[in-house]
Amino acid sequence: MLDKIIIIGNGIAAISAIKAIREVDKDSEIHLFGEEPFYPYSRIRLSKGLLSSLQEDKILIQNREWYDDNNINLYIGSRVISIDVDKKVVKLFDGGLMSFTKVLLAGGSSNIMPNVAGINKNGVYTLRTLKDAWDIKDGIKDKKTVLVIGGGVQGIEIAWSLSQMGKNVIIAQNTDRLMSKQLDKISSEILQNKVAEKGVKILVNTEVTEITGRENVEGFKLSNGEKYDCDAVIYSIGTKPNIDFLKGTPINLDRGVIVNNKMETNIEGIYAAGDIAQYNGNIFGLWNIAIEQGKVAGYNIAGKDAIYKYVPPVTTLNAFDLSLFSMGIVDEALVTNIVVEEHIGDAIYKKIFIKDNLVKGAIVVGNIKLSPVLKAAIEKKISLDGVNYINMTVEDIIQILKAKLNKEE
């Protein structure tokens, strides 16, 4: 008997799952539901593309014909509002019902709205969807000063685009530095210097408490009482999984949908992947991890046994004339050794985190070509046993890792 597979959400986890399913199973029904009125597109292109036209067809994950070629029933602008795991049906926003044999929950996440007075004023934006990007591009055309709440990757990419548009930009970050989850103090300082060089004002260790103005944004206040003028606000302070429609079901939930190493929930035949999935207590919300989780879920849905293996979280940034990446464990307290090279004046910084003679993480500013070697070394657990890496340069370690990786191939 052929399966009837419903996939809720149409991001990269969903598309990766479909590819895996179709590798194994060419015939089962696949019904793909996406809430937005667009074909599945690359969400990570949005903040990088604010300076371009951001046409839908330019950022699609797959071309439109791919869905017909792979016998996919695609429903755009269609939302699943509930799921009955006993009757094996989902309910759609228009009251329609659809039965299933298996389900993949891949509905992603939504941006968290800051708890700030006046956050609903005209001129306040966030960036999660293609429509959000279009609204920002249209809404800030005549604006002079824009406040960006959040100093993470997306906030910095947005600030870079705004700066290139000639806007006055202010970044407000509630921790002591930019990208505090991905970078250490020195690498964050290099980034902050580059951002400041472009005329962007950075406010760290601060909370925005109010967006001022009557109906439209006119400025903002900080917790320390300081006031600033601005005529637009864009917030990017993190995301939360879209699990509200699953509350009240027997599917185990925490911050996200809890899954095992097959990406399966506690309910047989129901899987989750990507930003909505919580595995070993973690929700990463990262592109490379969503791809792998979707792939594993897809294989298992199709009956091919697959186990999710650790994928190091990888964050890259190309902004303010600076390239950097951070991957894996980047907390010195969680490792036993570090190897560091720094040339702060040249904005070059390399740091490898090692534990039990294994590379556990890395931060590199300036030479992102090292990224694939370090990622592979982490994933394949390449041992540095017997290597006196403490007295080596980062480049020396890279060459050793390359040689060991080549032997494995």
C-alpha cells in the first residue's frame, strides 16, 4: 500500500526530506503545505538581498517544474491549523480535512517580538518572510535613521544593507557584544570595529524599552533613560518554533517538537525536522542542520533506516567588508585546549577548540576557506592523538587535518 505523506511547512528541511523520499519511493503521494503564497524559497537570502530586487523566482530552492517532475502536490498559501493523530487527518485553514499515513512537521519558526512599548507602531518591521523583505524595502525608502534591535547574524546583515543604502543605522544589543553566541570577545571586537568604521552606532548592554511617537516611529528610549531619534525600527532578537497548532495533541513538545535520532516524534509515523525540531534538548535554527535533519526524516519516512549524526552548527557572515565563520563548540569552558592566531590590526583571527584530541569547534575571521576542512574534521572526529598541536600554528593543524581526511577518502 502506498503512503500518503503530508509535509507541513515548505522550507529547506521539507525540500530535503522530499528529495530523500523520492530517492527511495517514487510513487507514494506527497502533499506539501506552505503558508506563504510563494513557492519554497531560500529564507537565508532575504537579509543578504535587501539591496537587490528580491524577485521570487531568483531565490527559489527548486524551480517550479521540479514539483511536477517529482509528483509533488504543492499547496501554497495554505495552512494546516490542527492535526488529529488518532484519526490521522489534518485540518486546513479553510475547514478542509486531509487524511494521511505519515506526517513531517517542518513548519519552521517565527521571529520573537520584543517586549517593548510601542512595538506595533507604523515603521516597525521584522524580517522572516519574502513579504517582510518587500515591506522593509518599500517602507524605509524615505527613512533616514533606522534602529536595528538585535546584534546577531541577521541584525548585522540587515544593518550592513541599510548602511549601503545610505541610512543612519543604530544597533541595540542586550549583551556585551555582537554575535555573542557565536564569537568570543576578541573576534566580536574585530567585527564591532568593522561595523563602527562604516558609521554604524552600536549600543551594547542595553535594553530598548519604548518606541516613541504617536502612530509612527519617531525615536526610542533605553532602560538607562537615554533617548534617540529614528524613523524606522527593525527587530531581530531570535526565533521560536511554530508549535502552537500542536498543543493539545499527544505529540511531545517542549520548546519545539521532541524527536529521536530518526527525527521521529513519540507518535509513530509523525516526524519533525528543521527549526521546529528539538533533538537532545537543542533547537539550532540553522540551514545546514535543517538540510541534514530533513534528509534523515525523509529516508525514514520512505522506509530506509537513517540515523541523524551530529552536524556542527555553522554560522557564516559576510558583511561590513569582513568574512567570518563560527562552528561547533566555541566556549573555552567546554574544551581542554585552544590554538589561537591573531592579527587584530589586519582583522585576521583563527581559533580552534580541542578536547580529547578532537577538534570540537572553531572561529575564523578573514579566511573562510578553512571552513570545509574544520567542519569535516569535527563531523568525522579526526583525531590529533600524538600531534603536538599546542606548539603549532592553526595553518599547521589545518594541513594535518587535510592529510588525515584525504587518507579517509
